[in-house]
Amino acid sequence: MTGSGLDPRAFIAGLPKAELHVHLVGSASVPTVLELANRYPGSGVPTDESALTAFYEFTDFAHFIEVYIAVNSLVRTGADIEALVVGIAADMAAQQIRYAEVTATPDSHLLVDIPAEDVAAAYTVGRERALAEHGVELAWIFDIPGELGLPSGLRTIDWVEHHAPAGSVGFGLGGPELGVDRAQFAEVFRRARALGLASVPHAGETTGPQTVWAALTHLGADRIGHGISSVRDPALLAHLAERGIPLEVCLTSNLRTRAVERIEDHPFAALRDAGVVVTLNSDDPGMFATTLNGEYQVAHDVFGVDHGGLAELARTAVHVSYRSDAGKRRLLAEIDAYVSDPTPSATARVE
């Protein structure tokens, strides 16, 4: 039996996966955000489910950033951070996600006076609980909130140099792209690479190809978060394809933040047709009302990716992840076993 005869939704639901672009705060489910909002009234975040849903209707990317900052303000203790980590693992386990590289923003926690040691401990304990309680291995990408500029970059790399927990694999740059010069962070990223962390900045989500070029030139990007505007520059497409520099594509995110007006207009297919390495990711699933499974479903429904193509997207995420070689082999073997026999027993982990 092969996966080709299985209903696409069922096939996706059982397919073992990795995710490479998902933000810790943005992943928080509506119940988790409501719990935090009620814990900290007066934050500006609604404490009613219907009001929170309306709060998540974004007019544009700048509005999304405003909402993200408001939700982020609900995280005020190490226990809050740990709750987010365990929560994301529970949601991932339900989707057969075995491994994820989670983007966390330590500076946002430091700025609300959570002690540096408590931030690190929360990431550590949360990660241990994620594996023990949900069977999900998490790794960390620590990013700079671009709207806070170079001072935030310096605080972030200082924290990473002194407190980076086990499982730290990457260093990123998020937030708005407009008005945030990538070159100013060159030395910060050099320090991160000196620690052995991969360079994984956001670029080309809401700005043009020049931002992707800047991330490559000034930040030494190994992978690009989003990067969808690369489709407008044939030379850049060729460069990404020839160098095998992956893009972390987030379909629903780009629609919800109005980076694309219609999902059918998304350059997902054009990027793949150009030979660019593409992975699928959920970005901020709690805020965008999506899941990684949902992103695979969009790839099937809108772009016609068949069962074999969906499995190949899952394999690609594993290949371009920063998991250990042994961990990659195990997960690739799981995917292959599932594709050959997509029955419940095939989703058991291959040891």
C-alpha cells in the first residue's frame, strides 16, 4: 500500500514532519493567550474569545507587528515562557511533527525584567518537557526584533553568548523589514556564527529582493525566512537555486498579513519551478488560525502538490534542518516507512 490512495487530509495528518519557521509567542493557541490575558488584565489583549479572534484580523503587516507586540507583553515570567514551550510541543505532537526549530526572542523577555538566567532556564526546562511529555524535539533560533534596532541586537547576542541553552542552532532577525537596515546587524551575526549558530534572518517578506540580497551579503544567511519577493529577481532566484539556500515559506501567514492579496497569487509554485529549495511552515499558527498540516493542505488544494510532493516537502525540511545527522536519518526513515504504508502503525517512531 502507498500513500497515493489515501485521502489527502488523512495522508497529511499522519505524515511525520519537521518545522523550521515557527515563532514561540505567535504559536500560542487562543486558549493559552486568553489564559495569559486574564492573568494580566489591562494589557490591551482581549480576554474574550470572539474579541480575540477579531483582534487577530490584520489589516497589513505593520498591524500584525502591533498585535504581536501586544501579545508578547503577556509573557512576564519564566513560568509563562515554559508554558508556551510545552504548549507548542503539544500542538505539534498532534500533527506528527517530530522536530521543530522554534524562533524565540529573548530580548522581549529581558525588557520586561525577566532575569536572564530565568529566561534560559525556561527554554531548557520547557524543551526537556516537550520531549519527555510529547515526544517532540525542539531546537532554538534566537532572533532580534528588528523594530528595536541594533541595541536589541547587541542585547540578544550578549545573552546568547552567556546563556544559550542546549538545542541552540540558529540566529535570526524578525519584525518589520521596512526601515530596518540589515547591514547594521553584520557584526552581531558574525558573533553568532562564531558560536556555531546558523544565520536565518527574515527577508523579502514585505520588501523587495534587495532585502534578501542584503541578508545574504551582510548577514551571511544560510536560510531565508520567507524570501518570497525573490521571485521578482531572476538573478537572485538563480543564486538561491545554485547555492541551495532554502526559503522558509509560510503560505497562510503571507495571506493574513497581506504580503499577498490572494493565496493563488503566492509565488510558492514559481519558486519551486525555479529550482529554489522551499520548505513549508506555519509561522505564527495561533495568530493566523493555521497549522503545519493546514499549510500542507493548502499546498495540495491550491497548488496541486500530490502525495509524493507532500512527502518530498517533508523530507526537504528534514534535510535543510540543523538537527543531528542521526536525528535526520531517523525522521527520514519514518517518512519513508509512512509513505510505503500510511497506516497508524507506520507513524510509530523509527528508533
